[in-house]
Amino acid sequence: MVFLYDIDEKTQFIVLHQYGKLSPAHIKKLTKIPLSTIYNWISKIEKDEDIFLHEKPLKRMPRNVQKKVVRGAREEPLKSSSRKLASKAGISKTSVTKILKEKGYKYSSVGSERLLTFREKVCTTCQLLKRNGKIKRKATQSDDIQR
């Protein structure tokens, strides 16, 4: 069972903790709020702190650093890893990933796959065509095209 979705998490927590007198584990089950967060909010309430205030404003990465990362990823997309881009820009690997995600880039490593030989390509194509009923005869070794 999940609690109401149209009420923010902190309000749900306050209602369940202070008025409902529920345990942190039960609150977690109802609201899907991590247990560590619940215990953090409980300790703040016990110290008479307001849990609705944000303590630290989020830091924004300077635009010139963002442009440097994006430019590096655009110039050599296959050769640049997030670690290489991070070392060039002087920031962390995680920050590079966040910048690229924020800018709409899908950044992932390139997988290596075995390439098919010409013969394997021909055989695979013949098998696919046979499944669809477009080839009536069976391909033999003498029918293979030599390249």
C-alpha cells in the first residue's frame, strides 16, 4: 500500500510521525521514503529544526566548463570517455555524466561485437529468406559467392 501521491513527502512524514505515531519502518512502507531520510527528519524535528528549509543551495557548474565538456564529447565521441573529459575540464567524472545528461546526450561506452564474415552474412541472409518463404531451394556450398 502506498500513501497519497498528491501530498509532498515531508507533509506525509509529519502527519504519519507526529499525528499517527507510526514507526519509521511503517512510514517507509507506506510512503517509500528511504529509512535514512526518515531518521534524518526525526532528528531534525527533535532539535526543533524546520525540515522544509533547504540547508544548502545547489551549486551550478560554470557555463564555460559545461561548454568545454560538451565540445570535447562532440569532437571525438568514440575516443573520449567521461574520465578523459573530466581530467580535461578539471571536474569529477560524475559531474561530466550529469552535464551530458542535462544537455540531452546519451553517453555510454561502445561495445565490441564480433563482425560476421562474408560467408556468414550470406548464410544468415539465406536462412532469413527461407523462413519468410521467399527461397524455395536450399543453398549449398557450391552456390556460395566467392569474394
